[in-house]
Amino acid sequence: KCNKCGKPIYVEDVRENFYVCPKCGGYFRVHAWRRIQMVTDPGTFEEWDREMEVSNPLNFPGYEKKLEAAREKSRLNEAIVTGCGKIGGNLAVIGVCDARFLMSSMGHNVGEKITRAVERATREKLPVVLFACSGGARMQEGCISLMQMAKTSAALKRHHEAGQLFVSVLTDPTTGGVTASFAMLGDVILAEPGALIGFAGPRVIQQTIGQKLPEGFQRAEFLLEHGFVDKIVPREEMKEVLGQILRVHGVGKTADGIVDNSDKIQDVGGESQSDVQNRAGVSAHTAAQQKTVSGVKTAWDHVLLSRKADRSTALDYITRLFPDFMELHGDRYYGDDGAVIGGIATFHGMPVTVIGQQKGKTTKENLKYNFGMPSPEGYRKALRLMKQAEAFGRPVICFVDTPGAFCGIEAEERGQGEAIARNLFEMADLKVPVLSIVIGEGGSGGALAVAVANQVWMMENATYSILSPEGFASILWKDGKRAKEASEVMKITAKDLKKLQIIEKVIREPEPANEENLPEIAEEIREDLDGFLRKSSQKTRE
């Protein structure tokens, strides 16, 4: 019987369905070796530190017998299996907790095995993937168990400082000292659907506060919503997702962590750029036409075009330019903001980090993306991804499109001003190339918070301003109806800002910039982006 729905199920059906109930979708816990079999390439896993001497540091009565019983039940020496293997052809150090062994609690030997594996990964310049599943600290080892939190965290800190990747995968359950140490320190944090994840267990919380907990509390979906998990990955997709993450982080890395993309930026399949254009259905004549500046327009015309409901959004450009884009979520502090999307991808084989301010095209989408107005957690998510890009030597590409940062009570309570200021402060010193492209509205500090870059480009009909023309007119002239007049005075068009040397490039666009002509516009951006990354690579080498 399924322990979730109680219905009878065939064992073979469960095995073939990645140990997920075929009737209710409930997840069964997976043994360590079964997990290794699921995610590693056949025949590639080599176990490390298989045998370790029994440790009973407190001489706790009956502890050795419990350990012996756990060994017989699980056929494991301890609650975690560590070693090295390939995932989708990518070599990685792997650790998998096994709940059969004292609920995979973290004692001295568990902490020691993780630390040794991470330290060896650091020496051999390999990424680390750890599957967490634990009830927390091992009570029978007292403060010795507590110290494993610090020991594993210190090893991962050294691994991070060496520029190496750590992917943490949270499975059911991940609680206590494991959550409060290595499990939540991943450069990328994945979780299985419905996994229980928290510091104090739900029963302890309920008994302490005397209140009934809300539905879904401390489940993986709860953590995604609150900004602590990058992505929830169904079990059947885990190997593919891990392989993609490892591949993106592995391409182009040198020993010192700086990207050498000299041989990575190349035309698709060795074709010339004109071949790529023709293959995409863009003739030389059409390409020339798209570069012809349209008729003379007023600044207000540009404002209206930049705000058009069907104008292509950041996500439209991202999916067109980076087909393997993997979105990552959360600021690791409070929440996930739909107004800012970001993640990892490759551009002609080169790893990049991509960030975009996202608007919707329908009322439902605009509510989901908060009309493209980021909250503090959106800016903090963007900065987290930028700092991650810096750690792994990836260029950062930002798509700017916001009427401005969200102004509301909750945004002020969570530090909107500090979040924007922190981005400006940190972006000014990023050690990787940063390119920001204003594709629609560039509204004030809300836009600037992702536009402190080596170069800033603008779409021909985009705008970039200190605030909206309506706000400008209201403040200076006490008359918001003079917005059209204000837009002319403010010098907010791409042409004006290029002349003022605020931006470096104007990307010409056919009108209107929507789904119909997205391929043409994306092709020009692709060509310009190729040139930017080539030049950035050359400067890095010099």
C-alpha cells in the first residue's frame, strides 16, 4: 500500500515510476544506492570512505548496538554514501543520505565523510552534489554532532572560495542541523516535490506555539515561494537537470575561475553570421530594412511604444536567445519575485547568467509579474545570481523593462531602498563582464539596479528616465496631464541618451516590437552580443 494514499499498488509499477506512487504521485524515500543508480551514468560511480571506525564519543549507553542494527538493516557503514561519478557525462563528487540508517542523522562519521568528500573535490577541482535527507543532529553524539554543522560548512566555504560548484538537493525529510548547515549552502538548491524541509520539525513547532500549522507549511513548494529553493525538480527529471547544471558550470572554466571564451563564441555549426540569418529566415535585404530608422517620432511616441501591451518581454528575448535557459528562484532571505527572472544558460557554448525584469501581456500575467515592478527580494535575487556568476566566471546579461521599483508598505518594510543601493554598490565591482539592454521602460532606480554595466544598450523605442513623464510633470509642474510635454524635456529616448553618452548602443527595431518580428530583433541582438562577448574575452585575457 502507498503510505500517502493508502491504495494498493504493484511494486514493479513503483520501481518503473522512479519510486513515485502511480496513483497519487506521492514520493517514496529512496535508498542511497538506488538514488545513485538513478542519477549517475551506469558503471561510473566509485565509492569513497566505505568503511569508518565506529565512534561513540559520549560513551552513550546502547549506541553501538543501535549502530550495528542500522548497519544490518541498511547494509551501509554509515548514513551517507560518498564518492565520485558522472552525471550526464559530467564528473562530480556525490553524496547521498540514506534514511534507513538512524533517519540519516548527522553524527561524527557522517560529517567526516562529507568533509573528506568536499575537500577532495576542492583539491581535484570537481563539483559537489549532495542529496540531503535527515532528521537532523544525532542525539547520541551530543555536541560532537553539533560540531559537524560547522565542519561541513567550513569545508564548503573553502570549496566555494576555490571557485567550485556545490549543488544541494533537498529530499524528504531535510530538517534540523542538516538544514542549518550544508543542505542550505548550495550555489544551486534543488528540491523534490512535496519534500518536508525545515529547521524545527512541524510537530515541535505546533507543540511550542500551540497553533495549527497552515497546509503545505515547510514543504518544498513553501520554500520555493519564500525564496529558499532555486527549483523543484520531479524525480524523473533530476538526472537531466543536474547534468545541465554541471554542464553549464563546467564549460569555459579555467583553473583560476576566469572564463576563457576565446574558442567558445562561434557561429552556430561554424556558419557565418549571414548564413545564420538566412537560416533563420532573415534575408540580407530584410536585415538592412530592419536597421533603417523609422519616421520621426516624438518622445511621447516612444513612451507609448515602450508601454505597448504586446511588446516583447524579457522572457521572450531570453527564450529566443538562450534556448537552454534554466530559471532559478529566490533571494534566500524572504521570497521569490516574479517581476525579476534569472538563471543560467549558454550562448554559443559559453556559460552566461541571464536576468530580466518581466512584464505580462495580459491582466493575469501582469498580476503574476506585479506589472514588472520588482520588490526587494527581486533585486536581492538578481544580486545573488550576479555574485554567483562572478564566482564561476560567467558574463551577466540583463534585460531591463520596468516602470519602476514597487512602492508599497511591504516593500518599504523589507528594505526597498537598501536592496537597490546594495545592487549598485556590488555591481560597480563585479569582476565579470556585465551587459544591460533596456528593452522597454527603464524606470528610475528600479531599472538602474540591474543596469550598472560595462555597456548599456537600448532598443530604438525604449525609454530610460529618472521617473515617469507623468511623475515628472506632477512634481515639477503640479500637473500630470503635461506628461507629453515633460517627455520631450526629459531626454529619455535611446537617441537622446546615446548623444548624452549614457548608453553605448541603439538596437533598431521594426514596429511594433512584438512576437511577429521577434526573430529579426533577436538576430540583431545575437550578433551584437557575440561581438560584446568576444571583446570582453579579449580584455579578460589581456
